[in-house]
Amino acid sequence: MAGIYIHIPFCKQACFYCDFHFSTSLKYKDELLQALLKEIKLQKNYLDGETVETIYFGGGTPSLLTADELNSLINTITNQHTVSANAEITIEANPDDLDKSKVQSLRNTGVNRFSIGIQSFFDDDLQWMNRVHRAGEAEASVKRAQDAGFENITVDLIYGYPLLTDEKWKHNLNKVFELDVPHVSSYSMTVEPKTALASFIKKKKQPAMNDQQSAEQFIELMDAMQQKGFEHYEISNFCKPGHYSRHNSNYWKGIKYLGIGPSAHSYNGDTRQWNIANNAKYIQELSTGTIPAETEILTETDRLNEYIMTSLRTIWGLDLGKLNTIANGSRALLITAARQFFDNGWIEQKDDTIYLTPPGKLYADHIASELFF
């Protein structure tokens, strides 16, 4: 079992909070697509023959691609790999791209899951973020996808920023419930270095984010999702039963994945690999038949810490037995380190697995870092 991620590094404009790798110029789009096709072929052995169960188009804004361009990438993957007949194939999409003709054209591709970047249903919030779309487009894009027969849909929402009052946050959540989407990914607004938002805050043009606000809105998110029957299966992800993101779940479970495209990361259990985050250099390297990536061989400690970080965030928890398969004796060491979090009620143990409690989910990254080897 394995997954393939394809990074499409183009956007119409830059969201103020985003630090992902992308370009707002489509000048080299055709050359980049040819480079992606070439990298797929050059990287065909990375997954060591594992069956590909998921394909994920991320970015950037993959919905800028045409149906033909998506098909060329999917077909190349199926020519180089064994792809499961029921593979989950996801495309991240901006609401403004999903007009009726675009949605209909995607019916002629292998795409069977949409990840729609809504973020908010309020125009002033979207303008504050420098999003391209507006609130009306957000709602309409979901309905168009549903009308076209796409049922496997997830939407993104952001909380914890100055404009988002508690009343607006509840409205955003209720709107998602009204739209009857089976999956929601929701993230606290994070101020990343070198973003426009970070610059605005440094220059006092915008207030800093409020940790208390973020925590309270996360609690509201958890409560609302539980009341509507959603499973909180990863810190930032909620779904109706049976609608997990198979691709992202595999990341958290340590399943192999291959990343294609500039800035994309790959993992095969023993090594981690990451591509150069520069479109021109990426294209140039592949034109010479060179994979533009650096590789790190994971140490025993790396593998332990990665498992702690990813597993604790999920509904499946941290299997103490698996720790010992990575490094003998690590189970006992972790139990000792975790004592403080058992005592304050942030984690709990059932059988041989450790889970975050609802209060502990507010401190997931802190807890994981304290348990690192």
C-alpha cells in the first residue's frame, strides 16, 4: 500500500498567511507539467512495487489544471505503478475554479474526491486573507460538485484570527453542516515567517493572533462536530463514519508515499526525500534526467519521534508495542516520560495504546515534543 502526492505550484494570487511553495505566474506551466511527467517515470522504483491506493493533487492550486492535464498525470502514474481499482484520487480546489463547466469536465477524469478551500463564508474574512473567491462562490462550489455526482467532498475552514467572532465561527460550522459534506479539515490561523501576515503583524498593521481565542474556537469546533456525528480522527480532521481521508490517514500511519513536483516530500520507511522548492531549477534538473531531490536516511531516533508525532494526533493512538519494534526498550522510557501527562489528564492508556484526551488535544504538539527521544 502506498500513496502519491503531486504538487501543483501555481496560484492566481498569494493568500497572506500561506507559506507553501507556489508561483502566481503561469508562464512555465507547460514546461512544469512536462517535468512532472518525467519525474513520475524517473521515480517509478521509489515505492518498491507497492500498490498505489491514493493519489493526491495538492498545491498551490491544482484546480487550475484542465481535465486533459490531470488525465495525463494520472495516466502516467497508472503506466508506471500498479494502481488500485478503487484508488482515492483527490484534487484540492479553490471555489472560484469550480464553475459548472469545470466540475463537469472533472467527471471525465479519475478524480473522485474534492478538497475545497473555503476557509470562511464571510467576504470580509476572505478579503482579509487575500483569498480569490467570495462567500457565495464557496457555497455554490460545493453544491455544484454534489449536483455533478461528487459525494466524497472535504472542505477547509480556518479559525483563530482577529475578524472571526464566536458568532461568525458558529455560522461557518453550521453552514458546513447545512451543505452536508462528509469531511472537514479545520486549522488554527498560524503566522508563518516570511508571509505577508507575519510582515503586517511585525509592522503593527494587524494584531497578533490570540491563543485564547484559538483554543476556545477549537473547543467549539470539537463540540459541534461531535454533536453532528463526526469522528475527530486527527487533530485537524473530522469526518462522518467511513469518510476518512485515506491519503492523509496513510501519512499518519507511516505508509509509504512518493511526492512529485517542486517542494514535494517522499517517505518509504527508511528514508525521507524532498524536492527542490524552485520551479525553474526543478524544470532544469529534470530536463537533464536528474531527480532534483535531497535524501535523508532516517535514524532509529528519527523513526521513533516521527511515530510519536503522527500517531498521537490520531484516533488510532500511539501503539506502545510498535515503539518496541522500532527500538527495543523505548516503550518503558516513553511511559516514564509520559507520567506527567497521565497525571494532568492530557493522555490516557487503553490496553497497550496511548491516546490524547479532549483537553490534551489542545496541547498535542507540546506533548509529542516532550515525549521525543
